[in-house]
Amino acid sequence: MNNLKDKQEYISSLMKQPSSAWRDFHNKSLISVFSKGKKRKWNIDYKSYGRFEEVKLPHKSTLMNTSLKQSLLRRSSVRIKKRSLDLSLNEIGTLLYYSAGLNPAHHNRRFYPSAGARYPLEIYLIPLRTELSNKFTYHYYVPHNTLEKMFRYKKEDVYNLFSYSQKWIKNVGCVLVITTMFERSILKYGERGYRYMLIEAGHLGQNIYLVSSALQMNCCAIGAYKDKKLNDILHINEQHELSLYVLALSKTK
Ligand SMILES: Cc1cc2nc3c(=O)[nH]c(=O)nc-3n(C[C@H](O)[C@H](O)[C@H](O)COP(=O)(O)O)c2cc1C
């Protein structure tokens, strides 16, 4: 489906069908009545690879010496044409902490909202040009503000996740992957939990855009990638976890 006319026809056929997959899902996730269930105490789960080396991340609010207004004005999706400078641990740590870390001013909740404080999302980092070893993938361990050094990966496999038009990905500093441990939400909210996860990925994604903007870094969201291949690179068990969203980060002079 390469030309615009085919795409337009495909979209209008979707809109006409009363039961395309997205509408079926939307209808299955409607709320029509509220049940008065017992109030349950839900534990917050943190995914951890206990046996792996942890890289401590600094986080320096002074690196973000800019107003919210300036961050908003600077925000845009940047597909860089030249190679990124190496991203430092200070930059990576500050970005991850203020996007996804624990907020001490708010009972150790996060810098983004989550339905029922279930926090189903996880973040992985694939370093291409950073102070970290660029041979391994990393998982962000929220309570310690650390990166857990996970598995070896091949750069070519990462480049092949994206279409030909995304060749610029070879230039970036790192790729962040937002995944969902979906049971955390589904257990509480059923089908509607899936809606919430996508919404939360948007909240977290916007934090990443705005914090990276404040750090004078460049960010670009990427929705078009090969899901299964990405899950393989990260050794994700799809029975419990799925990738949702990719963001490419870089820094230029
Ligand atoms: C859910 C989502 C998926 C996106 N997927 C891609 C993508 O696959 N490739 C890409 O180059 N940009 C992608 N983008 C970036 C959009 O193209 C970009 O946000 C849009 O053109 C508006 O530009 P701005 O972000 O600079 O304001 C995506 C953005 C969102 C929100």
C-alpha cells in the first residue's frame, strides 16, 4: 500500500466497517456500570534482573536549567542527519530519572500518572553512542535509578527493526523502548487496562520528549518497527510483556 489513494481507501473502509479490530476492542473496553468491589491493596511491582550488574545513574536537575515554556518551545521530533555525540551517564541518568523515576515529593510515585498507580510500563535502553558499553542492552531499574546490563546485541539487528526511510536511526545516541508488563493493569481493569497502558505510554513518552528538550538533546518517537524482532533483542517474554513505543535520542553540537 504505497500510494496515498490506496491508503485513503483503506482508512475510509476501516471507518465504514462497524466491527474492525480497533472498534471491536474499543467496544469491549467500554465501562457501562461501576461495580462496588472491595478496596484492595495493590503492591507496586518493579521488574528487576537481580543477577545482572547495575550501573548507577547520576541525576542532575542543574543540567535542566530551563523553563517548562522553553522545553515546550524547543520540543520537536528530530531525525538527525549527522552522527550523535556520545550521550553521557549524567544525561542518560537525568533523562530517565525525571521521565520515569520515583518522585520523592509525591510518596515515591512517578513523574507521570498511571491508572490506579499500577505502573505497568518498563524502559529499556539500547546504547549506540553513549558512555555505556554499546555491546549490551540495558533495563532501567526504577527504585535504584540504575541500568541493569542485560544481553549482547548486534547493531545491524537494531537497524533492521526500522524501515528504509528510517536510515537516520544509525546516527542516534541511544534507542529507548517502552514496554508494558500488561498483567499489572489487566488484573485490575480487564480490557480497559489496555487503553490505560497506551495512554500511559503517551504520558511517559511526552516526559521523555520534554526532559530531553530541557537537556538540549533531540528526540524522535518511532511507532513503525518490527515488534517481534525488537522483543527478541530485549529477550522479552511475550506471555507477560510487550513493547509499545520506541524513542530515539541524540545530541548534536
Ligand atoms: C505514536 C507516534 C508514532 C510515531 N512514529 C514515527 C515513526 O515511526 N517514524 C518517525 O520518523 N516519526 C514518528 N513519529 C513522529 C511524528 O512524525 C511527529 O511527532 C510528527 O510529524 C509531528 O512533528 P513534531 O513531533 O516535530 O511536532 C511518531 C509520533 C508518534 C506520536
